[in-house]
Amino acid sequence: MKMRCFSFAAIALLCILIVSGLAGCRGMDKAPADTGSVPDGSYRIYYTNPEGTALVWHGFSPQSEDFEGILREILNAFMTPDTQEVRSALPEQVQINSTLTGINELGVDFNAEYLSLSPVSELLLRGALASTLLQLPGVDTVRFTVESQSLVLGDKEIGPMTEDTFIIPSGEGINSYRNADITLYFPSADGVRLVRERRRVYYSSNLNKERLVIEQMLKGPGSAGLLPVAVDGTLVQDVSVSHGFCIVDFSEEINNDPVAEVIADPESVIYAFTDAIIDSCPEDHITGVRFRIGGSSELRFREQVNLDQVFLRNAELIDASSGNQAAEADGSDAQEPSEAALAEAAAPEAGAIPEGAAPEAGAVPAEAAAPEAGAVPAEAAAPEAGAVPEGAAAPEAGAVPEEAAAQ
């Protein structure tokens, strides 16, 4: 009996030691690849792969409960990974001088060696550390300085960084990344006028830039007083560009009005997406945008705007005080589509809205005559499979606005 009791006691003691040992570890475990999530109270610590070409992350559970303690543990884990599967994004010659906690902002000051980093190493470090620290409670922005001076790369000052600054999926080489200054538009407080909002983002070159713009808009405005364009959970199902036209397919949630004191005018929301895509992607020479919901354009957006048409850039809705002239100058060099381009792209969808369907103010159904400013009939839409029906002719008189005629 004594031997049995001793055995049970020994086993119990061994279990306690094992549990205690695990609790004392740094708690770094790679998150499940299929979920991409970490347990509550854990953080993603971003590193580089062994080749130093891409970002990867491991889950980390700090033992501290106060902010300063958690910050110290996270920085220590960031600088000294405990596995050879990853490398710290902080090169040996670069040191963190100090951190400064402000109102919703965390500052990180580096030594002068930071400025000697190659563009690839610098972007990896900035993306890894900012993405790691932005998970801390109460931290909305992260700002880097060098020897207490603002970080300036080239001729541009790198200001505060947010979770929207880096669109860098793991597993891809950093050499396939780009940075972009994009122009977004959001409805103003009156729900009608559009206000411009600029953002600088870093994203994978494998990501369609038009999709990037739309997903940034779905995140909502960053400025106070502007209205959201969609409810949370709205998805971008597909984005394609063909013959100078962009086709965007949303999930059905896009048709729901966001919860706000003022509901944005549906037509303004459509043109917010349209203007943002055209202004942010001048290299693709986009002249018009067509929208679908759940794969179909045979419906009205939020029960008002007929989607069976191509939408052109609408400068009239942009609030002049938001810098409309500047947007015109550097936002897009796209010209309105010529009659020949419209004829080439003509391929109406099967089952288009029947002729005679009553349009609402400002929208033009498939067979309508001259559309109002900013709208083009469905016959001008980008083809589904890039093919033009045999015998397709140029649009009939009145089907294309005068300003869209060949220059």
C-alpha cells in the first residue's frame, strides 16, 4: 500500500513539474496554418523566413499582465526567436533605442544604422514590427524615428502606421511587393457629396490593385465625419479588368445599408467605388466600372440604382474642398471611352433588364437612350468572356453620350 501511494505521489509531482515547466516557457507556438488565428491573450510575432525574403509569424503568449510588461516580452520575442525556422526581422546592426507610449500611439526609436538598411530589409523590418505592435491593446498607430528624428526615406517622411498600412500576406517574397498611394472616396455627412481620402499601402503584386482599392474602402473611412459605404462582412467575390472596364462582384451584404445616423445616398456610394477605382489605377486605363451582386447585375443597388449599366467617373459629386482639382491632376489620366471602344466591349449579359423597365432618376436601363452624366448603357459593359457577338455593330445613335465619342 505504501509503495502504491508513493507511486501516485511521484506521478502527481512529475505532472506538476511538467505543467510548471510549460508555463515558464516563452509560449511561442506556430498558429494552425488552416485557421491563421491565435488563442485569446496571444499575439502574432512577425519574423522573416530563413531566406529573409518573406514574413512569417508565430503565436506568442506573454506572461505579464500590464502593458509595459507585455511590450517588453513581445519586443524580446521579436528580437530573439527561439526557433531556427524563422529569423528576426531586426538586423544585428540595428538597435531599438527606446519606446514611447502616447495616446493610442506607440513610438519606436532606432539607432542611426536603421538608415543603412537596404529597401528590402527596411520594408521587412517595418512591416514585421509595426504589424506585431499594432496588436497591443490601445495601440492604433505605430511611429518609427531614428535618433529621435522622424523617419525619412528618400524624400518622404514615414508617418504613423496603422493596420491598413501593410497588405503583406505571408509566404510570398518581399521582392513581389509594391507600395501605392491610393485615392479613396467616402460620402460626406450629408450622404451625397464625396470626400477624397488618401492612403499609402504596401501590398503583394499578386493582388489585383482594383481589389485592393475596394477592400480598403470596405474597411471604412479613416477621417471623422465621413460615412461608411458597406456593412461589416461585405465581401469582394471577384474583380476583373477587360477592355478598359472593371467588373466588380460583391457579396449580397453590399445591398444592406450600414448602421449610421445618416444613410449615404446609394448613387453616391456607387460613384465612390467608381471614382476610387479609376483614380487609383491609372496604369490600367480604366474608363468605366460595372457592378454585380452575387454574380448578377439584374437588380437595383439598395433598391434605387440600376446596376445594368457601366458607370463612368463622376467628378461632379466630389466635394471641391477635398481637393478635387488635385485629384483631377494626379488621380487618373483615363479618358471617357470612345464609340469604337464601346462597340468593341459591347456584350450585354443574358437576361438583361427588359426594354422599357422604368429607370430611377440618374440611372439608365439597358436599352435607354442617351444616359445621364456618369452612366453608360449596359451594351457598353465589358464582355463576360471577352467575346463580341457576331455581327455586333457600333451603338445606335443616342446610345453613347457625346462626351464619350471618339476624341
